[in-house]
Amino acid sequence: MGLSFDRTILSEATDLNLLYDLETHLEDFGFYEQEDVDAFAHIYFDPKGTQGKLQAILRPVVARYNEASEDERVSFRGALADYVRLYAFLSQILPFTDAQLEKLYVLGRLLIRQ
């Protein structure tokens, strides 16, 4: 008698389009601009970048977030957490060629802590 194993199908969980959908959803909140993401990543990946410089970029993003309604803040936090988790998972199993996804990921990881 042979062994049988249940298999988990990961095709939906590994769909890169889900990550792009979350990226678009996050942008729609208007808490940050692409320039914020780019500036943050530039400092983050610079060996001479400092926490102070990173925080200076995050401050206006956090201020816009704090001005939003509670429903918007809850929705944004949930979508950002989903993005960060999904990116972390997918980056382990898929090669990425879109640097913008990683830039948003590094910003998102620190923004969640705010």
C-alpha cells in the first residue's frame, strides 16, 4: 500500500499580479507619492543613509495617514501588511525584475511600525 499526500496548490498565492493589485490599491489611498518611495529607497540602500533621513521621508506620509478617517487607516494598514507579507513570501520563490516592488516593500516594512 502506497502513501498518499495532500498537496497544497500555491498558484493563486504565487500570482505576482496580486502584488501589483495591492501596490495599486495602496497608491489609491494617496498617503505617499512615488517620489516618497524612491527617495526612501535611495536612502535605505545607501550605506551612508541614516534613520533620521528615513524618518524625515516617513513623517509627511504618517501625517497624511493620521489625517485620514479611521476606516481608511484600518484599510490601508491591512493592505500594507498584506503587501509586505506577500512580497516577503514571493521573493523567496520567484525572481523579481521590478525594483519598484522592493522599494515599496522596504518603505512598507518601516511604515507599518509607525
